[in-house]
Amino acid sequence: MIDRRTFGLALGGGLAGLALASCGRKEPAARWRLGFSQVTTTEPWRVLFSREMRDAAAKHPDLQLTIADGQDRTEKQVSDVEAFVRQKVDLILISPKESAGLTGAVEAASAAGIPVMVLDRGVETQAYRQFIGSDNLKIGRMAGAYAVDLLGGKGKAQGKIVEIWGGMASTPAQERHKGFAEAIDAEPGVARVVDRQDADWKQDRAYNIMSSALKAHPKIDLVYAHNDPMAYGAYLAAKDAGRQTEMKFLGIDGIPTEGAKWVKDGALTATFVYEPPGAEAIEQALRILKGETVPKRIELGTEVVDARTVDAFLAKRA
């Protein structure tokens, strides 16, 4: 018998069944079955995202949550959503690796009469019940404004920037770039010397991109990466080259054990909080299943975490 407070998350090709039950006596069957297609179960922000969703589901014995590991592959996510449709789950949640690649799967599930919730990353259709996520354009603008201040202030900023992308086919990366560029491109004294390098959210790939940038550019003033692991990978590359004190490092996510910790340790200059939508998704899913009206879009908040705010932020999240 599985304790109600614990859930199994399968890695590999299969679906992970997360059943709610209590020790010592048999519980009635769950009233509703939810299927969640997660991009990956290994990236730290995704781990937090999934854990918060499981914890929220554990509070509702009438829910059975199944999480499918997309293994960071669009085709695996498509297959997982198709499996949920065949199983006739009551509601499907999906956090797409790529917008275009998962659009058809969302439309097919909706056409089958199953409500779909899209989390974190958008798709190129309106055939879903609700989207929950942060405003990545806003976060990009915040990061751009922060960078301009670091480089001398609006109208006076000077410097050379390396920008390291997440997956270029994903909406968060596109919007984080666009918002950042709006602020940076308005400054004639600022140049992005590297701005189209895709590390696909991976720390090791960002390390390699930054290593090449350091060899090509004797002067780099700031690194902006689309998530904290990539920012930290760039920092490690600069540190290995003995140049980490020459530049500032900005990332996005703000996980207490990662981005915020790296700010506290002095590796990153700042991170911008990107709230996982897991807990909110469970509450909204319940509303949908009960027939309640829900908004089409829910925007999660953000904040900057830097040397001035990191202690208060970590205390709040402890």
C-alpha cells in the first residue's frame, strides 16, 4: 500500500502512476484521473515543478495523478499525451518542450473531449482550457533593465554582453530574449557579442558556449542566460579561465537551492524568479473538473533576487 504522502515518479519510457491511498485501510477509487506530460524529470526546476504538483494532489483524495516523463523529447511527449487520450483520463496537463511540436497533441486531446491545461510554455493553438505560467516577456524586460543599470544606467550604459539561449523553439526562450533585447538594443553603447547560441537549458552546453566566447572576446562585461543552470555554467567557464571577476552573470528561475544559492555565494549577480505552476495547476484542475468557470490565462509573479534581497528571499522560502 502506498502512503498518501508519497508518490512514485517513473524515469525512462513508461508512465509514472501516482496513486492516492492510505495506510491501514482501503480507500475508495479516485473520482478523477489526471495525466501530466512533463518535459523532463531531471532538470532542477522541473523536479521542483513536479514535486509541488504531487504535494498539491496529495491533499485531494479524489484525485489520481499520473506523471509521464517526456525525456526532453517532443515525440515522447506526443506519445504520452496520446496514451492519456486512449486511457480516457478526465483531464490532461502538459508542459511542452516546444510550442509547434506539441500543438497537434493538445488539439487532438481537446477534440477527444478531454480538457487540457497548458503549463509554463505555450502552444500554437487556443484549443486548451487554461494556460498557467509566468510572463517571460516581462521577466526578459526586467533582466534587460537590470543589465542596463549594471552597465552604467539608461542612456549611459557601456559594455559587451553574451546571451545564452534556452531552447530556441520554446516560447520562454523567445520571450526572454525579446524582452531583454528591448532594453539592451535601446543602448548604443551596449553590444551583444554572442546572442544566438542555444544551450537548450543545459549547464554543460552553456559552459562550452562560454568557453568559446571567452577565447573570441577579450572583453565581456555581462552574461545573460535564459536560466540559472546556464548562467552558472557560464560562470564556471569564466572561473576556469580566470576571468569571472571581470563580468556580471544574470540568470532566471530563482530556485532556493540553485539560483538563489549561487547569488548568495557570489557566483551569480542576480536571478529572476520563475514560479513553478504545479500547485496552482492542481487547484485550477479541480475547478475545471467541478464545472466551474476558470480564466483562460493565469500569470504567476516574479521578483529579482540579488545581493540586496537574497537573504530575505531564502528566509521566506525556508
